[in-house]
Amino acid sequence: MNRRAFLQLTTAASAQSLLGPSLAKPPRPTDSTTPRFRIRAFEWEETTIADLQRAMQSGKETAVSLAKKFLRRIEEIDQRGPSVNSVIEVNPDALAIARTLDKERKAKGARGPLHGIPVVIKDNIDTHDRMMTTAGSLALLGSIAPKDSFVAQKLREAGAVILAKTNLSEWANFRGNRSTSGWSGRGGQTNNPYALDRNPSGSSSGSAAAVSANLCAAAIGTETDGSIMSPSTVCGIVGLKPTVGLVSRSGIIPISHTQDTAGPMTRTVRDAAIVLGALTGVDPRDSATEASRGKAARDYTQFLDSNGLRGARLGVARRYFQSGVSEKVLSAALEELKRLGATLVDFTDELGRYGAAEREVMLYEFKADLNAYLASLGPRAPVRTLQDVIEFNERNKEKELPYFGQETMIRAQEKGPLTEKAYLDALDQCRRLSRKEGIDAVMDKHQLDAIVSPSGGPAGKTDHVHGDRGVGGSSGPAAVAGYPNITVPAGQVMGLPLGLSFFGRAYSEPTLLKLAFAFEQATKFRKPPKFFPAIG
């Protein structure tokens, strides 16, 4: 995903103190002749949540010492050195929170596996603290949420230390044509840690890059269609898009209430399972979560099985495997699935016949949902409606619209209420063709446990002139259906990661985690990035 080498960022201030709110600085131009950055060894590189928990239990580390080390890592890797530029704002209260959690651990013991663990969250997820929630837009600069999102609340209850907020594709990549993933007016351009000239994909660009660069133990991203899956695959990490309604969306800047969800982004499947368990729960502020009652688990690690592929029946969505340069790697991944005991069933059944109806639903719902979110911020909100945002962007076009426009927002503003026949027909088409006549039909017909497909191609170069070129991918069917999807590292092409996706029916997270874990444990394809200035 791509656009112009971002040389002049007039919309974001330079990075401030490590312990205060900060705006990520713009990336520096790079070329393939530049030597690799000299990066200090980091003792917790590629660490797991369990590793950090053991370090705190033994007394080797505390929540405070870990927070300080990861904050230093953010300063060295993200704000200086390679300038990955994944963090948009550091939590000024991170050390105070960590200090309180250390006292609690000493007095009562740990709350659970996330107690004291440093995590980052996407800048479209509300936190009622001193951090802003802006979706990367200058229109929301200074906006402090009136209360925590359900996701932030659950992380705090689990004892996680929210270290920072991450940059994203502005408005979750739902603003205009020829957009560049990973760019926002507030945060500038996030870079792919494997090669800084390559795009991190979007819209959860900063979350993926931060996890991959070892700036945190885990991150939270959000997805409407591909925004967890795509950045996770090109940044070489595990990304899990849950069933819509398994994780509450209250307090998250929306696009589409029929497709939006938050989910974990981690370096291992086990860590994704740990984080997912902390996020689930019925939330009165999000009616979709009511359907998860009795279907959610508090501990998804119980489903992990290194032999989980033995006897599994997997449908191969063959139409997604026509991927050119990646074909050899992906074919080898399929052979590995067979070696591990899975039966592969090729199918050519159509999973994506909903076509333009998905876009129609998104346009209608974006207007309705964003207006509702902005109204919830109260009378002191910088903008109150989608129309206000459009007008702000036009007034500040030299800062907000220097590389691409806001055609998508304008088309959404033209839509009527959610009672219109055009919307209802498009929604019915999406649900019917993606579920009953899509994923469910294929799984019933071929008696499948899950469907396997490429998560996408290798990262393309960031190009602010032409915008995103696209890296392929198979996120659409599960996204439109509202069904779960997980991507796991599956190899590399020219040093750039590829991922393999497992998706299936609603609330099949236990099965998908089991399958992905077995593949991960047998292959260990995850390799930490080297921060090359350029590849190819």
C-alpha cells in the first residue's frame, strides 16, 4: 500500500518528551545504499506475554521497569533511529499506572496474565485520560473522550499498562480516493519495519508496526475490512479479527456497525489468545455483544493445541492463491498443512459476490455511526458531524488534503437515513451472500472446519503520488459476514513477510486459534525486522 515520500509534514509537531504526550515525527527519506541502522540490543526483543509475566513474578522486572524499557525502545526505534513512526502519542500516565499495579501485585498478587504488561492501542479507541482520540485527524485534535471505550476499560481491568496510542490510516482509511495507508494528517507516515520504504498497510498500520518492531508486548487494532489482517501480514505478525460482537465497539470511532470490530495484534498466537480473552464481554453500550453471551471465553489459551491440524478439514480458497511472486511460499505453506495432518479441499465456490453492496452499506453506516459518535463527545467536541469534518478538511486542505481528497466522506454525507430502501437492500445482499450463500454454504458443502487463504502479498512501496497499489488479500468474505479471521506469518519474499489466513463461521475463534497455533508452532516463520532503509 503506497504514496509519495512524505518530506514536508506541517501538521504534526516534532516528538516531545518521552513521558509526555507526543506527536510522531515524519519519516526521513531513505535509499538502498544507506547502511543498516545501528540499533542497540533489546533484552525483551521477541518476548511473549508469559516471558514478561515470569520476569515480574521472579522480581527481575517490575511493571515500572518494563514500561521504562519499552518507552525507551519507542524513543530509539520509533521517534529516532529508523523512525518507524508508529506511535502517535505516548501515555503521560503510563509510569504512574505501572507503579500502582506493582503495589497491587505485591499486596494481592497479579490480576491475570496481562497484569503489568505494556500494550498500545490504535488512535481511534477512546481513553478517558490525558491522551487524545483523533483517528489521526487534525479535526479532532484536543478531543478527550468523556469515558473509556469498553476495550480500554477491559484492558485496564486486566491490569495492562496502556503505553501509547498508535498512528493509523486517517479515519481508518475511509476518507478519499488514492489514499496512502499508514498516513494521517496528525501523525504523518508510518513505515514498515522490514523496509522503511515499504508500506505497513492499513488502517491499523501503527499497531502492526509497533508490535513487529518490538515496541510493546501487544497492540489493539480495528478492522472493517482488512485493517487488522493486511497490516499484520505485511508486518510479519499475528492478527486476529474477531466475530463482530465478540468485542464491544463502544467508544471506538466507527465506519460500519455491521463490520467494525477491534482485535489483538501480537507476535504469537498464544499472546493473541490471551489478549482476546481480556477483551470479551457483553456491553450495554453495544447491542451486538448480546449475541456473544454464552459463546465468549475468558481464556482462549485453553484451545491451543500444537497437534491441532491433525484431522482438520480445510477448504483452500484457490482463487486467492493466484499471487505471482508469493505463489511458491504459499504453496509450501499448504504442503506444511498437509504434513501436519490436515486434509485440504480445493474449492472454487464464490465467496465474494456481494460486490458494490459492501461499499454502499459502509457509506450509509459511516455517516450515521460517525455522527452518533461525534455527538457522544459532548458540546465541547471540536467537530459535531461528518459535515463539520468535511468543512474542516476543506478549510485546512494544505494540511489535511495535500496528497488525496475526501471523496468518500462527501459520498457518505450525501446518503440518507438507515431506513432507505437502497441501504436495506444492500445490507440484505451483503449478509445473505457472505453468510448463508457464502462462507456457511461452502463450509457445509465441503464439510470444513475452516477456510485457508493468503492474507495478502508482500508490502509495496509507499507512494504518496499514486496512493495504495494494493497487496491483494482475502479479508472480504469474513469481514462482510462479520465472521472471525486470523493471519499467521507464513514465510517471506525478498525479506518481506507473507501471512496465511484461517477463517470460518461466527464464534469459531477456538477452532481458528487451534489451527493457527499448530501451524505457527511447526513453522516458526516469524522473524524480527532489520529496519532496512529499502528493499529492491
